[in-house]
Amino acid sequence: MNIKVNEIEKTITITDDLKSHYLMLTIICVLNLFSAVIQLLDRSKTDIVGKDIIFIVIGSGSIILLYIIFLKKTTLNNIPIDAIERLSDKKMFWKKQYGIRLKNGRFRDLKEIKTQKEFDVLKKLVERI
């Protein structure tokens, strides 16, 4: 677990590569969106065919994913304790996802935490401060 709690500064320091993952995901979504717009603008007929529907779905999915990345998620590495609303664990399909819900409404994923035991240790550290 690469999460350290600094009791003097009252912050949580997370060392992972989530920022680079989100950067790559953002680049891919922007390229998908650009490609979908170019394909939809480069039409000579007015009726919608199968490939147009595919590009509409790809463009819509990219817009939704970019909205989630920019407005709902965060990649902060140093999080002040007073900015934390709660530590959360939710079940996504067959796996639990752990994270930090911030007071500004954003969510910080904790990809380094794999088990409930590690999550309980982090919860005790945060509650101690």
C-alpha cells in the first residue's frame, strides 16, 4: 500500500500512476471524439446509415467519459484530511472499488488498495487524525 498519512501536515499522500492513466484515457477519448466528428461531417447523404450510428455512439461515449474524468474524478496526490468527506468502498460488478469522496463532490480512486484489510488500516489511520 503506497498511502502515507502525514499527521503533522494532516494530509494523505498517495503515490500511484493514476494521473498518467487518466492522461492517456483523455487523449484516447479526444481522438475518438475528433474521429467521430470528422466522420459525421464528411457525409454526402442525409439519411443515417449503420456506420453513422456507430460513430454517434463512439462520440457520445467519449463525451460522457470526458465529463466523468474532468468533473467527477480527481488525481490529487496530496489530499488534506479536512477535504475528505468519507472513505468509500463500493462493489462494481465482481470487484470492490475503494476510494475517497471529497467535499467538493469529486472522487479519488485508490487503485493500490486491493483488500478490505488494507482499507480498514487506512480508515483507522485517517480516523486517528
